[in-house]
Amino acid sequence: MRKLKSISSVILLLTLFIHVVKAQDASTNSGFSSYSVKRATQAVNVNDKWNEAAWKGVESVKIQNYMGEIPKFKPKAEAKMAYDDNFIYVIYRVKDRYVRSITQKINGKVWEDSAVEFFFSPEANNPVNYFNLEINCGGTPLLHHKKVRPSIDDIQKIEIAASLPKVVDPEITKRVTWTISFKIPLSMLEKYTNVVRPKAGVSWRANFYKIAEINSNKHYITWNEVKNPTPQFHLPQFFGVLNFQ
């Protein structure tokens, strides 16, 4: 009987411990924007087709929290995301104005152009060791990791499609809608960090951004709100939650 009681006590303690951990996880993620990322049910083509078959039925996130001074024209930006065994897929759509893009060098100052950014940590609920992928509206990327800078060869493994030309100069002052689509190989990410591969029940931390610095309509916009007095995207404590389905 004593042995059975001891076993029962251990089971009870383990059960309580699991509930405490789950409660802590829920508390950690409370107050953050969350997005349910669906597994792709068909091939996702990297192109400028926001409403192509693979993206139909996929909900988008709205990038609408402005940081710093509110611009004279407020772009409307949103993004969709999906995954499969080998890649994560993202497409942005931006209804914009005063669009300019001149950076053509990989890892150049793409954030100064009209650009979108995807900051993400694939370490499953650990936002600290994150990648920041920044792509201007012409399709030129920058990719960094918190600990190490990926090689140019690896960055070029990210397939990117842009709806606008490589260079947009002078800026487009009329209203224009543009898209950026890309897919990131999970095997490439695994060279630089401990990737917890997407599957049902896995969560990553991330934020989606829209930015333009060197144009006549400077702005900084985020998906999950970043509570900082000055515009700053490199604050992983404000990353939202990606819940893979």
C-alpha cells in the first residue's frame, strides 16, 4: 500500500507540475497577437498572386500598429503565412503611396526603402534567438540572425517574388498595391539555430512589419504592438505568437 501511495503521490505531483507549466506558458503569451498558421494543402507558388489558389481560405494578419510619428498617408499592409515539411511561406500585400526602392545589394540598407520585414524565432516560444528578414518592394533581401550572420549563398536560397521593379526611383506618389512573396528553407535555418520544425501544436514567436525611412512618407508599422517610445523593431519581447495547425 505504501508503494502504491508513493506512486500515486508522484503521479499527482507530475500532474500538478504539468498544469503549472501550461499555466505559465499561457501567461507568457497572454496579451500578444496570435496567428494560426495552416499547413499548405497544395503547392505554394512564390509569385505576386495574393489570391492564388494556395492562399484562398488563409486568413491574413493586419499590420496596423504605428510607431513614432503618424505619416500623412497610412499604408494598409497585411500578410499570410503557411508551411509544409520543407519550407515556410509568406506573402505580403501593401496598399501604399510614396513608394521608393533603390537598394540592390543583398544585406544592404533595404529598411530605408519601402519594405516589409519578418522577424521570427523558430526555437518554439523562445523569441530571443531570432532571424530578421527584411525585403524591399523591389525584392532585395537582408537576413541576419541574433548570433550569426547567414552567408550570402544561404540568403539566396530564399526564393522571393516582387510585383514591382527592382528599382523604383523616383518614388511612386500615386496609390499603388504591391506584393512580396517568399519561401524559406527550414534546412537553411537549421544551420544557424535550433529549429523546432512546424507541426500541429508547435508555436514560434514573430512579428510582421512595414517600413519606409528614406521617402516622403516615413513610417514604422507593426503587427503585434511594440511598446517603445521610439521606433524600434529589434525588441523580441514584443513578438506575437505563431501557432502552427
